[in-house]
Amino acid sequence: MVKEIIINSTSTQTRVAITEDGNLVDFFVDYPENRRMVGDIYLGRVARVLPGIRAAFIDIGMKHDAFLHFSDIGDRTHQLQEMLGEDIPDEDDDNHVSRQGSSSGRERRPQIPKLHKGQEIIVQITKEPVNNKGVRVTSSISLPGRFCVLLPYDNKIGVSKKITDFRERRRLRYIARGILPENFGLIIRTVAKNQSEKALKDDLNNLLKQWEEIKDTAKSETPPALIYQDLNTTSSVIRDLFNSDVSKVFVDSKKLYREIRNYVKMVQPAMIDKIELYKSTRGIFDEFNIEEQINTLMGRKVPLPSGGYLIIEHTEAMVVIDVNSGRYAKSKEQELNSLKTDLEAAREIARQLRLRDIGGIIVIDFIDLEEDKNRKKVFDELRKEFRKDRAKVSVLPMSDFGLVQITRQRIRQNIMQAIKDVCPVCMGTGTITKESHLVYDIEAWLKKFKRKSKERSLVIKCHPVTASKLREGKIKSLIKLQLKYFVRLKIEEDDTVYPGRFKFFSGNTGKELTNLVD
């Protein structure tokens, strides 16, 4: 399998595509108005504490306060508080709260300081804002590097589960114990496999230096304040995903090319030859056939190889995916054809959720299958495909109605939310008002207007599309209204008025009358 990272940089945004054998498997967009926030560390102030929902809201200077659930309050939070000079209650003080589920008497877990309004606290963003919800934060601070993740005021040492070789895991853990300072924890990342002790130590020293800078900033700043900003999307992809499995990294920007080479030269010089500056008049995404795949990514209809297709619908509460066969199957082959389409759909759905970065609750309506063994095949195929996903995914078995429920970890806005705005015409419904209802709206306005005014001449300003609908038919709708209400109506086209809406003006004075009617 040939795995490549293709980076397209323009004056307004940077797009990163990851392909496997030419097929798009991951897609990221980095642009100014939607800066990546996951990993940023803030010095905040507690705005509200709500024990009823076991959460607190932290003012970090954003439009909405950050959400801190009690389960995200780290065991070492009191040490962070001491670093800020906060007064910490004694162990037996009633102002302490402990995690739920601790064993009574047998094992006493570390106490967590009770939060109170106005208290200063250091938090790190774990989820970006979605719709009207603010960011989600944790007080368990972690600093990711190339080969390891530093955990201040923690003592645990972990090794990535993706490193399966027992001897390599033991070697890395031994190195970590030898280089780690007191009162710090460390997680060894997958890319650290087969790396030397020097490489890990250099990475750790960089992280320790960053932590000292964060501590100094936190002590000098007044909340709310940003005290550490993580790498942008492009840099984080190189840090986290550029490993030995990647054959090449293609970049079409000289500036970005130099930045990436300098970073890789510092952390892993053996891989520097894999980075290539790509020059093309057509455009790098066109050359690699990525633009066409992105266009498919943005549509609600996604084709399947056998002729079937998916319909992906976003709602406020969840994402619903409908699987359709797209063609008629003979009754004796129906089960086999349905299974084939469902298996194709399972593979494509896992790919689409990764590509679009869709999180939350997802409900899939597969084509009905009669046999239990076939339902299990679809379920097993979904689970197999989701093992490739870096996000946490939970899949429930297929119900008797052919429905599969999935929850996928949501960290940021999905691609559609990130690059699309709600249409001001249809307000996200994807529909506009029919001609018959347009006439109804005008008539309803006229009824109320006639009770308040004796005006006999009106001008209706509307969008050209709306105007053409009102002029349809042998006997135009407006003529009927003029005869019914004894008023002269004139239509004027105005591109600034949204389709399906109207502005009413006096035919004599030109004064706008729209708001005269409630």
C-alpha cells in the first residue's frame, strides 16, 4: 500500500490530504477563521459550578464559557493550583470532592479540590466548539511531541497500544524511566518505535522547556489568557501522522516546504528525503485526482461500486445515513444483492465518517437482511473498518429493523460545518417556498394591512425568482388579489431581497410599509 500526504497551500487556506493507493482517506483544512484549538492551554477563571450536572463553566475569554466536567478534573489539579499560588484546603476539609465510583474504605483515591466561582484554573481544550456549544476542556494537562507526550505532575509511564512487540514496549518503557524527571509522566507514541534513546531524550527536553515557559506565562498573566498554543493543523499532521508508513510528502508551497523540512530535520532527519516540493501548472490536488474526490465528499449522495448509494443527512441531534440498492434485484437474489450492497456501504461509511470528521450519534439504515449471519457480517465489517479510525468509535449490532447505531468521538466541527455556512434563503432546509404559499403570504399581509390603512396602490419588491413564480398562469395570482382587495399591485424585481420574501412599499410616496403589519 502506497500512503502519501499531499499539501496544497494558498493565500487563504492550507488543505492536507492523506491518500492510500490514490484513494482519499483523511482530509484536513487549515484556515484563519477556523483556527485549530485542540491542545491549546488557557489560564481561566471559574464562572459557574453546577453540581447537578457535575460540571463547571470556565471563562477563558471566548464567546461561550468552556465546559469542564468533573470527570475531566485531573488527580494532579491541586499541584497546578499550588503552582498558581492558590490556597489548597487540607486533606480532611469538607470542601474536597472525590471521583464517583471509588471503593469505600479499601482504596482512597486522590482528592480533587472543590471548584468555586472566581477561582483561577489551568485548562486545556479537548473539543472544539460545535454550533452554539463552547469548547470542552480538561485540567489534566498534556504536551504532545514527536515521540512522546509529557504529563506534568503525573507519575505514570505508558506506551502506545499500537506498538505490539513486547520487547520493544519493554525497551521504550525502560528508556522512559531513565530519562524522565521526578513529578512528570510520559506516554510513548507509536512513531517512537525503534527510535534511539537520544531521539526520545531530545524530544522530552523540548517538551520540558515548553512546560517551563508555560509555567512562567501562567504566573505572569491575568485570566482569562491563552498561555500555550498548539501547532496548526498542517504542522500537527506532520508531527502525528508522518511516520515510516508514509512513502512521500508532496508540498506545493516553497515556504511550507522549508518549514516542514526544518522540523523533520530536527526531530527525524532520516525521513527528510521523503519530503518533496511539487511543481505543477494544473494544481497539486488536480494532479493527484483529489479535487474530484473532495467534490464527492461534499455531496449528500455518495455512490457505491455496485450501483447503490448512500444518502447522508445532518440533523441537530445526529447524522442519519440511508443505504439504497439503486437498482432492482430479482427476488431469488435479493438477500445476496442486499448483503453485497450493505458490505460496500459499511466500508464507505467508515471512510466517509473519517473524511468528513463526523462525530456524535450516527444512525445507519441498511438494506433489510433476513438472515442473522448476514447481519453479523455487516456488523463485523463495520468494526473491522473502524479499527483504522484514530477517533474512538462504538458500534452496536444491527437491529431487527436493519438499523445500526454508532457513536464517534467528536473533537472539532465536521468538514461541512467548517467550510459551509447556512444558506440565508432556505435557512438550511434545502427548500424554498412554493408559488401557492407565496400568494398566501401576500394575501395574509394584505388582509392585515387593509384594517390599518386605506392605501390603494402598493409596490411589491421581491427576488426575480419569486417574481417569475407570481407571474405564472393564465390568470395571474396578483390580478385575483387586486380584484379581491380593491388595490393596485405592482411587482418590482430586487436581487437584494431573498427568494420567498417580500418588501411592501407605498405606490404614491415610496415609503416602506412592510413592518406596518405585525
